Amino acid sequence: MFLLSMLAMGVSVCTMEPRHSTAAEGNCQFYGKYFQISYKVEGEPVVLRCPQMEHWLRTSASPHFNVMWHKNGSGVTLPGEEDTRVLVQRGALWILPALQGDSGTYVCTTRNASYCEQMSVELSVVEKSEASLPLISYSQILTLSTSGPLVCPELSDFTRNRTDLNVQWYKDSVLLGQDDKKFLSVKGSPRLLISNVSAEDAGYYSCGMTFVHRGRQYNVTRSVKLRVHKKEAETIPVIVFPHQTILASLGSRLTVPCKVFLGAGTQATTLLWWTANNSHIESAYQEGRVTEGQRQEYSENNENYVEVPLIFDPVTKEDMNTDFQCEVVNTLGFQTLRTTVKEASTFSWEIALAPLLLVFLALGGIWMHERWKHRTGKAYSLTTLKMAREGV
Ligand SMILES: *[C@@H]1O[C@H](CO)[C@@H](O)[C@H](O)[C@H]1NC(C)=O
Ligand SMILES: *[C@@H]1O[C@H](CO)[C@@H](O)[C@H](O)[C@H]1NC(C)=O
Ligand SMILES: *[C@@H]1O[C@H](CO)[C@@H](O)[C@H](O)[C@H]1NC(C)=O
Ligand SMILES: *[C@@H]1O[C@H](CO)[C@@H](O)[C@H](O)[C@H]1NC(C)=O
Ligand SMILES: *[C@@H]1O[C@H](CO)[C@@H](O)[C@H](O)[C@H]1NC(C)=O
């Protein structure tokens, strides 16, 4: 009965495959290809998980579904009749061992009485070599001068129900963690502890274990690329610009940078933004008249700065009544600076009054000159004498 139903499903998948977008009797929804290509090493066991099932596992509601796999384009449900290397176990597709010819797109179909979903995942089986290391490596990061673990990744399918876990670690073909102060391979776990991480510890590590299936032993290996990061220094951020008032003319475009001084501290952990009447700029100006410009990170004389401009396009009367604040925060400190936009009125009035002032000055000058000419010679010499006495 079970076999019969499996056969029936197989047939329905085969017939459905070339037109899976139409609402056929299968009515299977295709949800696309999994975002990550699975790069695996030739000669080793490979486990492909059904991408849509991973989602159920995370949401913890794992309904009872029938899972089927086929390679895209073949239409044959896996494992095929004479397939001794392939099996489906708990919904996952196992290939023991994988060959380069197994590379391709695999489609996983999950179905219950009323519903059917499909997703695909791409497998690329490569030869283990110097050249393929960047493809098959998992990136991990440790901080300089600290201690931390590397983890041999994606072993869970091979470590289930095992108490004798023995993961070995290599760097440049040297076995690590043997009575060594620097490296400690944690017994029964996939971890390698590295103490006092130095820049020389960066690079490729290889880890692996053996796995026995149906009396045959396989090697499962992984590559880890360790990057060593410097501990980021932080300083309290200080806003050095803008000033409390910004002069602007109505109708013109205005850019007000908020400039933050960090000294030797890193920009990476510094958040910087503007508010208008205590709301974020995007929500205060949904029409986009006032916007935040591109964030800039730079150094001047070995001091670090970060800067975000506020752009008015154009300045309107409303801006004169709005409370603008630049706010900066990192793990050490928080600072805000309030600024107001003022119409540049004094400046324009001066311009307007300047000709008038000149006329007054000229008239005043002529009047003085006339008075001077009518003074007596005595009065004139008295003035000079007085000035000389005062030491002018
Ligand atoms: C399956 O193969 C066909 C033809 O090669 C291609 O058009 C289609 O996009 C593939 N489907 C997936 C899920 O990769
Ligand atoms: C089949 O799965 C769908 C989606 O998870 C669910 O809504 C539906 O109740 C299931 N049907 C049966 C008969 O289990
Ligand atoms: C860590 O290593 C550096 C050089 O790599 C050394 O100078 C320092 O003393 C070491 N620190 C400890 C705690 O071992
Ligand atoms: C597994 O790895 C060991 C050590 O690298 C090697 O000697 C052995 O031949 C490998 N076994 C298989 C089945 O590849
Ligand atoms: C900010 O508040 C002032 C006074 O309450 C108001 O006149 C102005 O329009 C407000 N600005 C924005 C952008 O909402």
C-alpha cells in the first residue's frame, strides 16, 4: 500500500514537473531557489536539506508532510532504482559519497493531502584543492589578543546520537590541539580553542571527522577561513558643527553638516542622525523637502570624523519654527546639539541701506567741510595747539 502510494506520488511529480506553474492535479507552489549554493567536496558524504522544511523547523510547527526529491530536468524521484549512493532520510537527501557529476539543481517537494510546496537548492561538488578553498570555506572571525573558538561547521547530520565525537583540526597540514598551549581541541565537541589570537593565526583551517554508514567509512571535512580583527577603540563622540544658529535665505538650497569628532576612536560603532521636532527626518518630511544626506567617514590629521548633512531644498518659513537636532551615539556616549534656522535678514537690510548710508555720509562730509572753511585762522591754530598738547 505504502509502495503503491509512493509510486502514485512519483508519477504525479513526474507528470507535474514540466508544467508546475499551472494549477494541475498536483497544484504545487514553487517558492524559488534557496539563496545559497551548497559547495561540497568530492568523495565525501553530502546532505541536502529541504529549504522549506528548515523554515518549519525554525517556527517549531513542523506539520506532517511527505517529502520527495528530484534533480531538476530529470523528473525521476530520488533515489532512482539503481541508485546505491543516494537516500532520503528524515526529509534530507543524502549522497554517499558525492561525485562532481552530482552537481546541479535539486528540487524538494513537500506535500500533504491538501497542499504542496516546492523549493530548489543548488549543489556544486568540487575537488578539494587550493583553488577551491575560497568556495568551500566557512568564514569565522576572532579578535586580536583574545581567546576564542573556531567551530567545525555543519556536522550535525553526522554527529547525531554519537558520543565518540572526535573532530581533528589542521592548519597547513599540521595537526593542532595536541598538548599545545596555543590550540585546544575540545573533546567531544566540534570546537578548537585558540588562546591569545595573533595576526599569524589568520588563514585556512581544516577540520574533519570520520563517519560510518552501512559499514563503510567516510571522511567528512570542512574548511574554515579565520579572519583576525583588531579590537575597535572607542571614544566619546563630540559634535563640533553646526553652530546653534544657521543663517539662511528663504527659497534657497541649504546644507548643514553635523560633524562629529571621534579622535582615535572608530567610526564603525558610531550612529549619527538628525531629528526635526523630535521625529526622524524621513517621517517629519515625507514629501522629501528636507532630507539626510550621505554619511561620510574620514580622517583629518589622524583624527577620525563622521558627518551627516541635513539638506533643505528649499528653505521655507516653516524651518524657522522647527527644532532641529543632531544626535550621536556609540557605546561610550550620547550627545545632541540643537540648531535653529534663522532668516538671514540683517544681512539683506544692510545691503538695502548701504546706498542711503553713503548719501548721508557724503552730505555730512560736505557740511563739515563748509563749516571748516568758515572758521577763523585763530580758531584753527588753537585746535592744532590743543591736539599737539594731547600728543596726537
Ligand atoms: C530547471 O531547469 C530548467 C531548464 O534547464 C530551467 O528553466 C529551470 O529554471 C530550472 N529550475 C530550477 C528551479 O532551477
Ligand atoms: C496541509 O498543510 C497546510 C499548510 O501547512 C495546512 O494548512 C493544512 O491543514 C494541511 N492539511 C492536512 C490535511 O494536513
Ligand atoms: C599574547 O601574544 C603576544 C604576542 O603575540 C604577547 O606579546 C603577549 O604577551 C601574549 N599575551 C599573553 C597573555 O600570553
Ligand atoms: C580519510 O582521511 C584519512 C586521513 O587523511 C585518509 O588516510 C583516508 O584514506 C581517508 N579515507 C577516505 C575514505 O577517503
Ligand atoms: C515643528 O513645530 C513647530 C511648532 O510647534 C511647527 O510650527 C513646525 O511646523 C513643526 N515642524 C515640522 C517639520 O513638523
